[in-house]
Amino acid sequence: MKSTGRPVLGAALAAFLLIWGPGSSLLEAQNVENAMRAIVRVRAAVPEEATTARTLGTAREGNGILIDASGLILTIGYLIVEADSIEVQSSTGTFQADFVGYDGDTGFGLVRARSMAGIPPMPLGESSRVEVGDRLLVGGFGEEAQPVRVISREEFVGYWEYLLESAVYTAPAYPDFGGAALISEGKLVGVGSIFATFTLSGVGRLACNMFVPIDLLKPILQALVHSGRSGLPSRPWLGINTAETEGRLVVTMVTPGSPAEQAGLRRGDIILAVAQQPVAGMAEFYRRVWSTGSAGVSVSLRVLQGELIHELTVKSADRNERLRLSPSRPGSAPAGPTALLSRYE
């Protein structure tokens, strides 16, 4: 991932004019240039004993977006969860940062830089207004802003017990996607999560990125800042990865020590039903599991193991309780975010 040490602001202006044309106002162009200044580099070190170290590594790097004047930075959570050391690089220097919060349901993560003076934060837009065909910008730290089109607004289903109802898919793919900013009219409307492929009718298979819509942050932002969690009831977590294969839902991995392992689920098992209700795919499976109650609820599964069908009861858990919270997390937030939060409560 290339990092020049400062955002390429002239390129942002050029990209803006390329998308919206020479008739675009100078004010609109300035909004985009200011937005690019708010993008930073996030680097995190995670101890080897952390739960996520095996799958996500111990040295993580990606983008973040300054969203208020107190140094609050929004990023994609997998970059900073369980980190014991975080630093951010901006156009004015490199600074230490503190872990603030993580929400596994959306995937958002927050850190606070200890010094970000003189850099304007990026205002939050409305992802609900983003539609298929819209022309937007994707920005990463030290990179040229990339013009993209929205190619889909539909659900995203992750094999790690993750589901978004209306994710934003854009193309062409942006290589430095982790924590990248999806920008509309100078405002943040999404945070980069993954590289994906998407089949577009009449076009074929496209490389693209999935962005987490910014509207998902607004209802939970205050709780994340003040407690590190969303404040919503935790979903029941089983501890399995799944895949849809030939119309069947197959267990591809069972997390060691997880509720699923303790209940007897194994790699290669086929999940047939949840609470006596048949399931045909990952999205339906997650929705049925989550509809049984909050974390800690017992979930009844019908599972095909080899040639035998078994009824298994999984005592679900709160996934967050397995995570190692950063020791650098501040006990309380300064007054800075209040004005930002009041606009969305």
C-alpha cells in the first residue's frame, strides 16, 4: 500500500472535476479537497495472544477518517480491534492514538488521536441517499482520490456471522480499501471494508469494494464514544464460519473454544434448520439465529453430520467478551464529540 506521507489534494480536485464536470462550483471542489485532508493512515500493533491475531495478524495498517475536532477517527474495526498500540499519520505528522470503540455488528471502529490540530474533520453525509449509478470518490491517505460508480445497494453476507442489509458496492475496485472514505459532495457516506467481486447484468463479473454505510454509525456513535460498545443488545454468537455449497449451508470452520465447538459442531457439518425452521443460506441462517434472542440464548440446530441428522443445542455467547480491549482506551470522552453527536440523535 503506497503512502506518500500526505494526501494528494490536487488529485482530489482533478478527480472531482472529472466526475462532475467543469461546471462544478469552486465551493464544491473545495469541499472535496477539505474531505481529503481528513483522511489519515492508521497503524496498529496487536499482541500475539489476542483472539484475532491468528486471522487478522499482529501488524495492521489502513485508512481512517477524522470526524470531529477532538481527534476522533473512524475506521474499519478489524484494523484496530485488540490493538495495544495505535498510531495515526496525517498531513501534519504522526501521532499516538487511543482505542475508543468497536462494533462487530457494523464493523466500525473508533480511535482518538492525541494531536490533530489544524486538520478539518470530514462531515458525515447520508448513505440512504446513495443510489445505484451515483458517481462518487474513494479516498485513502497519500493516494489520489479515485472516481467510482455505485453498482449495487444490497445485502452483504460475511461467513464470519456478519450481515449488512444495504451495503454500498462500488467499482472500479480501490486497492487500499481498508478504512477508505467513500465521499459524496465532500461528505463521508461509507467506510471501506473489503475487496469483492460482483456480477453485473450485461457486463459480467467486476472487481469492486464493499463500503459500510455511514448511516449505521449515527444511532450508535454516542455509545461507542462513551463506552466502547454500541449500547445495543449483543447478538448471539456461535463461533462458526459457513459457506453456501450446492444449495446447502456447510460449516467451513469452528472456532476453538467457541459455543459451537462445545456443542459438538464440526467442520463439514451441514446446517439444516434453526429452531425447527429450515434454512437455505447464510443470510437466512443468521437472521433465524439472531431472532432467537440476545447473546447467551440457547439456539437449537438440526445438523447433518456424515449420514446422520442430529439435534444440537448451542449455548450462544457475546463475541465481544472474547476480545481483548485495548489498555489505552480512555475512561471518558472529552466534550469535543458532543456537537457532532447532537446532529444525529
